[in-house]
Amino acid sequence: MHGKERDYRLFLRSVREQLGLSQEDLAREIGVSYATVNRWENGQSKPSKLARTQLDAFCEKMVNNGRLVLPEER
């Protein structure tokens, strides 16, 4: 990501809102617990490398299906 870390709090909220998913729904889609997604959105933790890979793959699939426009990185 060009030396700048993604703000997962804002990123995840934007993705979920666009797709109409709850934290629980998103967690199920990427193979993590609801509590994990909740901690990411509340800034208590950040996704592991594996979780980032799963999240990126899910987002790419949704972008390719025309269901998601990725938020701009700030």
C-alpha cells in the first residue's frame, strides 16, 4: 500500500455499508469471528496478514461483481 497503512475502521464500515452487511455477515464471508470484525472496526486490533488476504479477495470479488466501489485511501 505505498508505505501507508489502511485505516481498517473506516474501510470495513464503508465496505459493509455498500454491501448491506452486518459485522456478523462480513465475518462469515471472510472466515473470522464477529468479535474480530468488531475489534477491527473499533480500532482495538488490525487484521492479520491472512485475514487481510481473505478480506482483499472478498473485496476484489465484490468489485468484479459490480457490488462494491473501494473507498479511496487517504
